[in-house]
Amino acid sequence: MYLGVGMSTRFDYDRLDIHKAYASVRALTRERREVWAKVLSRQLDGVDVRRIVDLGCGVGRFSPLLREVFRAAVAGVDRSERMLAAARAIPEAETISWIRASAEALPLAEGKVDLIFLFLVYHHLPDPLAALRECARVLTDNGAVFIVNSTVEILDSLRWLPFFPSARQIDVARLPTREEVTHTAQEVGLTLVRQGTVVDPIAPNLTAYAEHVASRTFSTLQLVSDEEFARGAKEFREYCAREDRGHSVDEVIDTFLLSRRRGGRT
């Protein structure tokens, strides 16, 4: 599939069977679960979390972790029917409520959610302002939004990106800057509490990392041409084979902790 830079930077998860590979290739390893459990516990320390929305939950890889960390009720929300079908097939599926909906129109009552979690979702939002306005609407007065997303600022840290020439242009066009996320949040009455980065352990070594990239389960790589992808994947495999020293591979990703202003207008 080739949508082409300048034609579209949006990827429809219901157009292909990417959910099948995503459920296995992008599953959380034990090491990554431990990292993100610690991040969530530390970032949300002091917040009374009883009801959580995993917004853009995809195949549900974070929903059980959120439930485990906070011992809270979790609703996984996604617009993709196929991704939700995969989520409903996970072993912990019966402990989560699954809802098909867009982020811009949440079928939830006002002021009932303590935490909204978005992992690699923000850049897929057709209207981030409308989505964050909905988040603010359904949050309790002391509720929080925790956004984990790549930003333009971290692009140079991605080792695979130079091997796919059009990928940078695609991501520059669709990824937010850190300032844009903060500004959009402020527009709807959400205050930035903390912005930082997390070192996410993606693969045990470069060879495994090359196969991770070759799975094409990144939406960015679905938007490059098949020819460009095949050439880039081959060259990246060769590079990783040469450079592999058996060390784990990490990626840096941005985090934004936002809070709802008590009595703020949304």
C-alpha cells in the first residue's frame, strides 16, 4: 500500500490485516511491562485512580497492565473494529470493557474517568483538539491524561529512519512537537504537570530489532511504497548484522502528564 507523502499521512487499521501481526510482534515483553509499570506508578503517584480509559487501545496490550498497576476498572476504546477484535481475544479480555468509538466522541458520561492513557495514539488523531476536549469532559476534577508519543524532537534517535527516505517526511508531517501537545492541552483546560522521556527497551539486540522493523507493524512504514520498504528493510538488516554486539536496543519516547483544572472550562 502506498498513500504517498502529500496525499495522506493517515493509516486506517481496518484496511489491512495488520492487527494479526501487531498482536504478536508488538506485544509487551516482561522487561517492557516492568519498565512501564514503574513509569505509570511513578508518574501517577498521588492520583486516586479508580476508572481508566485506555484510549486507542489497539490490540489491548496495555489495558491489562493498567488494571494490574492501579487495581482499577479499565475500558479499552478504539475506532478500529479489527484491532478491538484482537483485543477481545487476549487472555485477560474478560477483565476489560471494550468500546468501539472515536476519541472525538467518547460514549462516556461527564466527569467519571480518573485516568486517560494514550500510547502512540496522539499522532493518529484526526482532530487532537477535539479529542483532548473530550478527554477533559469525561475526566473527574482531579483526573489526569497520560500521553506517550513520539514527537518531531526525537526523530533523529530512531536508528531505522534513515533507511527509508520518505519516512522522515511522513513523520515530520504527522508527529506533533512537544510544544504543540502542550498548547493543544491548554486550549481545552488541561495543564501540563510534567513532560519527560522514557527509555523503552524495544529489542534484546540489533538483529532482533531489524526483524521488528521488518515486520512493518509501524504505521509509518505502511505509508512508504512497497519498493522503498523492501529495499530499506534489506539494508537495515545488513546494517544490524554488521553492528550487532549483543546489546539491547532502546528507543526514547516522550511522555506528557496532564491534569484537569478544577472548575476549568472545557
